Amino acid sequence: AAWENHWVENTQVVVLGGGLLLALVWCHASADVRVRALCRAAAVLWAILMARELSWGGAFLPPVGFSSEGPFYSSRALWYKPYVYPVLALLLAYSGYCIVRWRLDRIVLRCVPAVGFEALLIAAGIALSTCAEGHGPDFLTAWMGSNPLVVEEWAELAAYAALVAAQWRVLVRWHVLSRAAAAPGTPRTH
């Protein structure tokens, strides 16, 4: 289940695609220029995470090797591999521009209290995934048993799902705060 390009990892791509779709739909539906900028910046990050999970497209090629942990896919054979990191740099620069230009940190910081549980799940998923890759304390790696790859993939899936939920809650909370601020007689707070 946790092999490269198998159902758990493919479910991760579907969850990341859901986050991308949510960002694009909300971007299209929102009249708030800052929310649209936030959604565009988030969409870039979702697309990058999806591409990373698919080995930049290498997952669509035949595997280059096979071990007890399953098939191994490589992006080295891709003709566009030399362009991946420069394109990533441009995309991340665009997201950074959106964050700075529209002060998106203010939106996120105002909504942070609403996503505390999701933030804990994301942090736990990252920590478990990192430990499963052998970068954590020995007692945690021993707890994971003989196949830490399964723990890694499930932890990533949980972290991605929590990230989608956090995005949803930030967008909904900002929408509620914006409507409350726009109500007659309510002082503007952002």
C-alpha cells in the first residue's frame, strides 16, 4: 500500500489536488483581491506538492528499480528535469510576491486560532514522516516496526489532509470576518 506510485501515495496526490481545486474555486468565487491572491499563492504550493509526490512526472515512467520497499521511480530520465528547479524558483517567487504585495500574512495570522487542531496534525505528520525516513530518535523508529515506509506515507497523507482542512478554515474564517467588518455599524478591523 505504501509503495511509490501505489494507492496511499496516489491518495496523497488526490488530496493535494483537492487543496488545489479548493484554492482555484475560492479564487474564482471571491470578490476580495487579497483572498484571490492568497488562493493563487496556495494553488502554486499545491501544484508543487503534487508534482513532488509524482517525482516531477517520473512516476509516469517505468520504474528504474525494485526493492523490498517496492518500485523506485526517478525523474532523471525526464527531458525537462534541468528546468524543474528554475521553474520552482519562479513559482515560489510569485507566491512570495503575492504574500508581500497583499500582506497575506495578516489574513493568515488573523485566522490562526481557527486552525490550531489542523496545525497540530500537520506538525505530527511532518514529525512522523521525518522519523520514518530515519531522521528521528531511535525509539520512534523502533516503534514503527519493520516497515517505516508505511508510517511515512500515512503520516504524509494525514498532514496533507490537515493542510487542506486548514486552508478551508482560513478561507471560511476570513470570509466571516470580512462580512462582519462590512456590516453596517461595525468598525473595520482589517
